[in-house]
Amino acid sequence: MEIKTLTSELVKDKIVLVRTDLNVPLSDGKVAENTRIIESLPTLQFLIDNGAKQIHILTHLGRPKGKIVPELSAQFLIPELEKHLGQSIEFRPEYTASEAFIQLHENTRFRPEEKTNDPAFPAEIIEGIKPDIFVLDGFAVAHRPQASVIGFAGHIPCVAGKLVEKEIENLSPFLSKEKIEGLTVVVGGAKMETKVAVLEHFSEISDNIIVGGALSNTFLKAQGYDVGKSMCEDAEMETAKEVLEIAETNNTSFHNPVDVVCADDIDAPEAIAVPIEDVSGDMKILDIGPHAINSFEKIIDHSKVIIWNGPVGVFEKEPFSKGTESIARAIAKNKHAKTILGGGDTLGALKKFDISKDEFTHVSTGGGAMLEFLEGNELPGIEILKG
Ligand code: ADP
Ligand code: MG
């Protein structure tokens, strides 16, 4: 995929406007978790090292819904950003420029025009800052047709930042329509709706599809199993059958868990592992069982490329975390394979199990954006970087 990327010539002596994703969790006005700040450093450092005249940073933070919510002010990001960049940064409540070298502007989502993609908002920013070039570095917002993401296109040159470049480089190979030899795709999580297009795509080009989580309950039911009181989407039953057919037509092995961990409730102290045939009545499937773990580990061990999105159980609760932890460790352990993962809760699981991102080839910063990209959708934020 051809996109325009950062070069030294493009930024030297230029006023650079960067749309990052610094949407970190805050607690008491402090950054509680800094992954997204760390991920944005390579681009900012590149701009500093390559002689940008001025750097203006835009980000959203939380969900203020088009209103000023003082607790979600971008100014709370300044200390953490300054610490990691080793530069002083001026906070600008308005979208206007001062003399400072690096300026961070207020939360773009304080403005209702952000979500509605009202061209007046980017026009105001261009007027106030007079940028020479726009850098999109927030991959996690690239699927959103919002003012600060796509609104500068057609006015100033738009290029990908280092993070977006890295994401595209790692994810593009999977847009293939041809089979990718040794590819195993593990999909879990709660909602079919957000994953079904990805499942359809990979049912054509993978060797193995492994499903877990609430998602697999829908597939199990589609295959005629009783899933008791498990979370399950009856409305998606036909789609599940279609995915199974696509897999079969394309010689892709589709793996549902052969056994599962059940309880009557996610807070129940007692959980039991049973073969899938034994689920009935009030039972709720909350994790994959030991035999499933075993067989999934073997498939992962023998794979050459592995993509993982979505926990395979309610990993937040101890009795149901083993499946997700085992999958994460098995993927991390396979050092012969190219390993790619993404998803908000998938990354949350890594954190919980204290597994470093360095164990994998690529950990995507996009949850929804990664899924939409892998579906083959055109992401509005990426489209403006082409040609
Ligand atoms: P990601 O953010 O990584 O894409 P999702 O948001 O799709 O993942 O799904 C994560 C959620 O799915 C977690 O909160 C987890 O508790 C839930 N989940 C996983 N397995 C089950 C299950 N069997 N029943 C109910 N919820 C589940
Ligand atoms: Mg999620």
C-alpha cells in the first residue's frame, strides 16, 4: 500500500501539525497509563531531529461529546510528554500559535465540529496555526471520518507519521486475497458484529481459524450445540454459518473449543470444565477448557504467522482467565512465527498477565481501526495519505 510518509525534506524549517492519539487514561489529573504517549514519541522525535520549525500537536482525550469537560483537558498530558520528549511544551487552549517550539492544543473532542467533520474546524486551525504540513500519526483514529483526522486534506500536504507507517507496513500483507501459508487467526471477544467481516476475510486466506470467547458461542450454537445461558447472538447465527461455509470452501480449518469452563454466573466461586456436549440449562460458558487450550497451543506452535484479536474468556475474572493467558503465552513463545495482535481488551489481557509487547512482532495500537483495516475497508484517515 502506497502512502506518503515523513521525510526530512518535508519537515525541515516547516510548521508541522501532528494529529496524534494521546487518548490515555487519566486519574486525578495525571496520566495513569502512558502507552499511547510512548507510541507517539518516534514521530515527535523525528520532527525535532529533522529541523521542524514548529510542532503543533492535536489529540482527543476521552469522550467529552463536543463539550468542554475540564477534567479531560489535554493540558494534563504535558508533564508526561515533556518527561519523555525531554523538551518543554506549551499548552494552547485555543488553536492558535505562539512562539514556542512545541505546542499542544486543547482536546479536539471539546468541539462538536470534530465528530461532525465540520470543515469550519480545520479551517479555524489552519488560520490560527498556519501549518505547512499535516502528519497523521494516530492509527487508532484512522477509521474515524472526523475533522482533525481528515479535515486538512486538500488544504495542506498530508503524510503518515512513523506509527501509522509501522502499522500499515505490518498489517498490509494480510489484505492478500491469496492463502497465506501457515497463517492462524485467533479471534475471541464479545461481539460478532465487530469481528464478522474479519472472520469472513480470514476464512478465505488462513490455514486455521481459532475462535473463543462469547463469539464462539454463536458458532457453537450455529453448529447445533446447546450453549445454555451463555452470551450468544441469535441474530448472527446465519452470518456464523456463512463464515463456516467460507472456511470449508477454502480448506480453512475452523476450530471451536472442544471443552469449556462454565459457571452459573461470572461471580460464581465455582467453575467447572466440561466437554462442549455437556453444556445445558443455566450453564454459562465463560472460558475455553483445558483440552481446547491444549489443542490451540499445538496449532499455534506449528503456525508461521499468527494474528490474535479478542480474549477467549472473561479474563478479567480469575476462574476464567486461563484460556486467554495460555493463548497469549503460546503466541509469545513461538519465536519462529510472525505474530500480530491488537484490540483494547487483548492489550488489557497482556498487561494483566504481565507479558511484554516486545514478545510479539507487532502489537497494533488500533482496536477498531485494525479490524477495519484487516477487513479491507478503506480507512478515511489512510485514504488522505495516498497519492
Ligand atoms: P478486544 O477489545 O480485544 O477486541 P472485545 O472487546 O471483543 O476484545 O472482547 C473483550 C470482552 O469479551 C472482555 O470484556 C471479556 O470479558 C468478554 N468475553 C470473553 N469471553 C466471554 C464469554 N465467554 N462470555 C462473556 N463475555 C466474554
Ligand atoms: Mg474491547
